Amino acid sequence: MDYREFFSHFGYLSEKPGIGGRIKVFPEDFVVIEEPLPSVFEGKKHAVFLLKKRNWDTMTAIKEIAKRAGISYRDIGFAGTKDRHAVTYQYISVPADAKDKVESVQIRDVELKFVSYGRFIKLGHLLGNRFRIIVRDVDEKAFERAKEIVGELREKGGFPNYFGYQRFGERRVVNH
């Protein structure tokens, strides 16, 4: 069953066209902001940083931060992976004694801001993600069709989490 069949089966795929246009022309066209669990900020064993990255996938950024800070990448916790072709904001945790080393790391298109002390962040320690998506090169009917689509989504209560290029990137398409 391909994704179109899957979504149609559950009533999530409209027979009507989308709005057209292009997304992710520039990384700033696709912004992802992570909403962490409040419990991430409880405790003192780890330093919690807000990581802003542009055109970096999460694991590559984590490994580069670890290398430059002189710590193991396994000591860096994060709640989920974020898109590479985007500007993303997410929280990471490092051992408290590595705070100064991580603060001194400088990497192009990566910003780290110390937020507070807390706990080791594990996969899933987030409430969700907020998105700001710019769609370019749309026609005059796009706005009306977008309002229809939002209405359909509200009626259905959202849509399933699709696993594909958006989720894993172009190099790792392992949806099974």
C-alpha cells in the first residue's frame, strides 16, 4: 500500500489538488520550533541548550558539537530529529561539567544558547513541533484552497505522521 492508498483509506487524501507552489526554496522557508516537555528543565545533572541550526541534520550537528567540545556524542541528549533543509530550533542536553566547553563551540550555521540546567533529554521528550512554512510561486487560487484544506484537517482532527523524505531525508529512506 503506497501513501496515497493509505491516506485515502483513512479519508485523509482529498481528490482535490493541493495549492501548488514550491517549499524549501530557502532554508528560512521551513522553520521548525520544538516544544519540549517541562520536565526537561528539572534537575541539575545536565546543561540544557537551545540549538538553532540551518541546513544541518540533527545527528551531524550533534556529532560536530561533540567533536569540537571534546565529549562523546552519546552524552548529548535530544528529543527528536529535525529537518536538514530548514532552520530548526530544538533543545539538547549535555553533562553539566561540559557546559563551558559546549558554550565555546563555534560552528557555521549552528547557534547554541544555554537555557538552564535539567535532565538528560531522550527521544520523545517533547510536546510537539511548531512549523512556519512558506510556499512560493502559487497562483491566486492558492489561498482559498489552503483555507479549504485547513477546514478538512480541522474536521478530521489533523493527519497521520507520514514517514518518508520529510522524516528521514533523502539518504535514508527506510520506511519499513
